[in-house]
Amino acid sequence: MASIEFKKVTKSFGDSTVIEDLDLMIEDGKFTVLVGPSGCGKTTLLRMIAGLDPQTSGAVLIDGKDVSHTAPGQRGVALVFQNYAIYPTMSVRENIEFGLKNNKVSKEERKELVESISATVGLSDYLDRKPSTLSGGQRQRVALARAMVKKPAVFLMDEPLSNLDAKLRVHMRIELIELHKKLGSTFVYVTHDQVEAMSMADTIVLMNKGEIQQEASPDTIYREPNNLFTAQFVGVPPMNTAPLGKDGASFGFRPESAALTRSATDAWFQYKGVIMTREMLGSETIYHVKGDRYTFMIKCYEDLFAVDEPVYVGVPADKLFFFGADEKRIAKN
Ligand code: ATP
């Protein structure tokens, strides 16, 4: 078990500083997801934890100990990458065992460990197969098993599911959540996919341009975004936002928080428009409603309107978000 702490960490590549004075506490045993757009510094944080690319200044602590000068192999962390390196000529068993070869573990112990870990990740029936005969998800599990065999206190994962097809990705998300529950180790998972972050994390660390925007549970990130960036980053489709007056302030509401009606209602915010497009997604329909000033996306669970139909968008007061010119959320009264 291990917590991870960044203390005033700065990371520069040559004369470009990508992270500056960052403080972050990643709790022991939690599933923490670092999420944010491409280039925001997620992988850089992960590599600093692993010791692959040490920080320029500040300290990284694992389990309360400063590991700034500790070699990667001595940090008790295991890395699982997007392009997981598994050896094509070795069987699944040999691939998993490979991680142990240097650790002077007896043959019997090795066999036992490989078997119990294979069972944990659902590979018991595949131990004698070659990776080329496995599916993408099974290969990903071999990579996980190989990391697990070293019994690391910390698992670091960098977009491990991004090479899998959409269906398998959803399946592996559930498997990772279950694996985390079983192992109880600290998981730090990097992704740019907010759905992945929302569905797996105990804690989301949302980053943009090297800075932490918000660090909270998925529920809090969704319900109580503390700035415009966070509000727009999570949710499918994202929050509708629009300028409010001329002073740089803005307001927003989620596509599922609005009602569409054919005549005016007494909703706190009303906006008259016309349905421009209709995306039928099965259980829900997304309407794009355009008026004089704004176009909003509205998510409905019934498909009641046609393209070109005039409608009213109605939003209750408690579903509206307001942001100042500094893009910070103006707290609800
Ligand atoms: P992505 O989702 O695209 O992988 P990321 O959030 O993981 O992005 P990083 O890989 O951490 O982003 O990169 C953060 C910033 O640091 C980027 O601007 C990137 O160009 C820069 N950077 C990363 N590694 C290096 C390097 N070795 N040399 C120079 N700049 C680098």
C-alpha cells in the first residue's frame, strides 16, 4: 500500500516548463485517474512517479518517503502502457513469470504465484498459449498480470485500453475496477477520455496546461464543477455554455437538465428556438435547438420533436451554473 505525494514539483524539458509548483496527494489504495486534454501533462506526472523522467525541482514521495533519488526499479511501482510489451515468442505463463526471474523466487513459489494471478485476471485457461493467439483484451490482461506478479504497491497505467475496440474497452473498464477492489493497491490511471475517468475513478484529477483544475470524486466533478473548464470537460454531450452580458461572465446547463416544450412554461430560464438537428441514439435523443443568440444541445429520453419544429427550452433555476469573467464558478446561493 502506498500514497503518492507531489510537493512543489516543477518539470521542464529544456527551457519549456510543462508543470510548475504542483502539489498533489494521491491517496493510498484509491483508484485515481489523471485526465485532461492531450499535452496537459498527465504522462509527465506518471513518469515522475515511476522515476523514468525525474522532476526538475520539488519532491515526489511514495508512502511518505522521498523517492526523488530512488531508481525506478526500487520504487515499488509497476507500469502498464498503451503499447504493452509482451514477448511474442513466450507463452502466457512465461510472459507472466518473466517479471519474477530476477527476484530469486523459488520454482514452486513462481508456479503458485503465476497460477493465482492468472486466475485473478481470468487467464488460467490460456497459460500455454502464445500471445498471437489471444484477443486484444486477453493480451492486455497478460500485461496486467506481468505487472501484478511483482506485487507492486502502486500500479501506474497510461491509456492501457486505448488500443482496444469500444466494446472491449467497456468490458476491460469493469475488469479493472474489479481488479482494483481485489488487490486494494493504489492505482494511478492516465486517460484523455472523460467517460473512462468518470466510470472508474474514486478520485479524478482533472488537468489542463500543466495545472490541476479540480481534484474530486466523479460525482462532485459532475455536479459541482469549480470552473468553466471542468464544467465543459465532463458530460456527454458537454454542458451548454454561453456568454452572459458583455463582461466575460457566462452561464451553463447540462443537456439533460432542460425540458423541451411546444409552448412557453414558467421555467426560470426560457429560450425560444427551432430544432435544427435530431440525433436519435436509442434510449435518448439529442436535439440541437437554435434561436437568435444561442444554439443548445438538449438530451431527451423521449423522441417527441421533429426537425424545423419551434420549441421552448426550459431550465429550472437550480440547474443553472454561473461563471465569472475569471472562469471560476460563482457559488450557488
Ligand atoms: P497525451 O494525452 O497527448 O499523451 P499528456 O497529457 O500525457 O498528453 P505529456 O506527455 O505529459 O501530456 O506532455 C506534456 C507536455 O510536455 C507537452 O506539451 C509535451 O509536448 C511536453 N513534453 C513531454 N515530453 C517531452 C520531452 N521528452 N521533451 C520535450 N517536451 C516534452
